[in-house]
Amino acid sequence: MSDSPPSLTRLRDLGFERAGRVEPRHASISIAIDDPAVQCASPVLYAFVVADEVMYVGKTAQTFGGRMQSYCTPGPTQRTNLRVRDLLLEVIAGGQAVTLWVWRDPGTASHRGLVLDSAAGLESAVIRHLQPPWNGGKRGLGTSSAQIGAPASHADSSAGLVPAPAPTPSRGPRPHRVGTHAHRILALLASLASTASERPQGAPRAIGWCDDCVADRASIVPRQTVNITARKLEADGLLLREKQRCPRCGGTKICNRLA
Ligand SMILES: [Zn+2]
């Protein structure tokens, strides 16, 4: 677990205000916006927040309400909208609340008579600073990141996952890196499979860990994210989940190992 204060604290310091919340609706989501004035704001930065941790930061030049609508009814080729919508659904299914925060560009920054796009500048700075996990950030990975570095290569060709590229310093296309949690889980389990000291004497080679231990070691919050993601990976044939004695914590729980 990270010792640093929740990233929402920093987001508020930066001037983000609470704007609403995400709710389940049929097979998708709906977004309840607190203040109708925010609905029409543009441009804005927005953030999805779970348990006081910033999960995703985005910017839109559309109205805020219009941008949120495209998360609720994503088109079949809108990969970012689909991916973030599915992550939101997973969190809600796990019983967590998702709140929505915005920063409205006052449009007052200029340089020698030219109006500057403060939202764009702040977006890349915020993502670099907070490293939200759904933007592909490493926040919470902790000191064991080297150990769980490279994802298992077979994860990339299955399950529609896209390999997470090395973090780029700032500009360029927005870091829409897919399957961060899935990659972390698979990479951790792959590292266990190849590390003799992580398993007891005589245990099968591919033994895995329970969701709690995976969440702890991979620093994935909220913890339910591991459960949800691992069940998806199981459905995609990448993981096996069986009740057994977790070699790390000793509890008899559902444990994950690579398929
Ligand atoms: Zn365990």
C-alpha cells in the first residue's frame, strides 16, 4: 500500500471540484452531474475518483455533459470510452462509489496576446504528477515494481489486451494504456511461477496467490479490483482460480495462477 496521501487531496489542491457521480444503469452507466452549469462547461479536465484515489484524468474540448454522455453510450469503435466505461462498471459492481471531479479552464492564461490552452497543459502535468492507473500510471506500484515489470507476453495476444508501452514523459497522444491492472496481475503471477522461493517445498510449480495477496503485492486499490479483473482474466482463459491454501498468507482462499 502507498504511504502517500490519497491523490484526491492533491487534485482538490489543484482546484478540481466535485461535479457528480457515476451510477449503474441497465448494462451501462449513467452520470449524474450535480450542477447544470458544469454540464455546459468547456473546455474542462475531468477525473474519475474511487475511494479518494484518482483513477483517470481526461480533457475535453466538448461540453462536459457531452463528453460524459459518450462514456454512457460508447460507440463500438470508441476504445477509450469502452475501456473506461468497463472499468467504471467493474468498480461499481464491486460495491465502490465513483465520483467525478472537474477543473474548468478560466481561459485567462495568455502569452503575449495569445490565449493558452491551460487545460491541455494542466492535463499532462496532472497525469505525470498523479499517475492515475487508468491512464497507465504507476501510482501505488511501490518498490516491487521491478519484480513485476514485464507483463507475461501471452497476455497481449489474448483477451483484447494491448501491451502497456513504456511511460512517455509528457506530450504525444494521451496515454490510453489498456489493461493496466490485468498486466500487473499477470506479471506478478508470472514472476511467482519462476521464483522458487515464493512457493513452499514440493508445491506445484504454478501455484498462485489469493486476491488479497495479489492486491497487496501489486499495490492495486481498491482491492476488489483484483477480484473483478482476475475473474475476467479467468473468463478469458488466462488465469485459473481455485480454492486452496495461499502460500503467502496461509489462508484457504480462491487463489490465482497462470493458465
Ligand atoms: Zn494470500
